[in-house]
Amino acid sequence: MPASIPELVRDLRAARLPCAENEPLARHTTFRIGGPAAVFCCPQTVAELTRTLELCRAHGVRTYLLGNGSNILFADAGFAGAVVCLTGLATPVSVEKGPGCRVTVRAGAGRSLAALCREVCAAGLTGLEFAYGIPGTVGGAVYMNAGAYGGEIKDVIESVTCLDGGLRLRTLPAAALALGYRTSIFETQPWCILEASFTLTADPGGPAAVAARMEDFMARRRDKQPLDLPSAGSTFKRPAGAFAGRLIEQCGLCGFAVGGAAVSEKHCGFVVNKGGATCADVLALTEQVARIVKEKTGYTLEREIRVVE
């Protein structure tokens, strides 16, 4: 443990900022994999978050910003710094009517994407149906430009409020977010997403029509995806001109396993934790899968899951 960690914990507790020592990160990821974080911080307000980050910087302790942990693979050794969980920043959703049928919806970065989808559905707003069932937070969805079934966050995002590198509040319009396939400006900047605004539309069919589309997408997920086992969602990015899951299946890798990690037999685009899987298991498995796919098909597979060491 870095020598500065005890001092950081002392100052966090003196400031009455929520934190824990040696917190198992497997508890905070959908993969259920990962060793302990030296410090695990759970700010509930922007003021608490800002002060937490200030103290981490003052003590020279590196930080990692975590949402719902739905696309993360933490190292077996854990994280020798402070993991700052943002799920407490789940401010209530606000709805503001604009011209015509357009509506601006604002939501805190820590709010679950599923909860946001249900709330806009109840308001009869369309545009976010594709995101129903994506197991992440609003902040995480913006960070990686989450998408499914032909829709992406970039299609509906209006602006994002964040803390910049100087821990100052900044609001960025959609055009400044560099949103691409599973990426955004936040991957290259030390900024922390606080809130996102979306432009949605009032559906003529009301909540019932929106709910029907959401349930259709969810039914497809249940039918095709291994939702009964821990995973981090789609393991590989979609290569140009192909689908990762189909390539893996074509190479005869359905069910291929290393330790407790395995290629899902239900959907080959997913690596699942069948019990006791380690980060090392997942890394070894994905490296072998990528190598075999490259040798047999010529396609290069790139991991979509974020590996944090």
C-alpha cells in the first residue's frame, strides 16, 4: 500500500467523506472480478466529490472514477489507489419542454440507465428505448457512447456538465464530446461527468407505445444474451464489416474456457464468469480468442471491456 494512503484515509474521515479501506472491487462490477481498492470513496454530492478528488491529489494518490462497473475488469491485485464511485450522484431527473415535441431531460451521472429509461417512458418520451437493459449509469453510457440495436447515446445527447482537470464546472455541447464508436472525449481527458442532458421527443402513442418498444428490446436481450451469468457485456468491439460474436462462433470457440472464464454458449460475443474467474483468466481467454480469430479469419478483435490495473 502506498505510504500516502493512511494519510488520505485520515483526512477523508476528518472531512466526513464516505470511504472504506481494502474494499473488494468484485462487489462493484458486473463481472464479479477484482481485488481490493486501497481506498473506496462514495461521494453523495458534487461538493463531496470535489473535496474527495482534491484530497487524493494533495496526497498524490491516483484515482479511478467508477460507475456501475458494467464494462470494467479490475486486476486480481486490485487498485493501489482510490476508486471513486459515482453512483451517489443520482440527482432526480428533470424534464423541460422545448419547441414542438422536443423535450430536454437532465439526469445525474450516477443514475442507472435503466431507471432513466423507465422515467422517460412514464413521461411518454421516445429516443432512449435502445438503452433499456444496458447495465450501466448515465455517466458510463456517455463516457463510452453506449449503444445497442442501432441507437447510440450520441443520437440523443445534448450536453454534459463535468468537472474539468482543474476541478472546475464545465458544460460541453454534444459537438464537443468527440463521440465515436464506444468512445468519447472523456477517455482522453481527466474530467469527471456529473450530469447529462438529452433531447427526446414526445411520442404520439404516449407511455404505452414507448414501453412496448422498450420491452421488445429487453425481450431480445433475454433471448440472445447470457444475462444469468456475470459478465461485462460485449467483450469485443465490432470489427468493420463483421460481428465479433459470429467470428468467434465460426472459429469453433463457443464455450472455450480458461479457468472460470468462458466464451458464452448463448452468445459468443460475451465472456462470462462461470464461477471463480479471475482477471488473469479473462485476459488469457480474450488474448487466445483474438489470436485464433486473427489466424482463421484475418479480422482483428479489440477488447471493448476496460481493464484497470
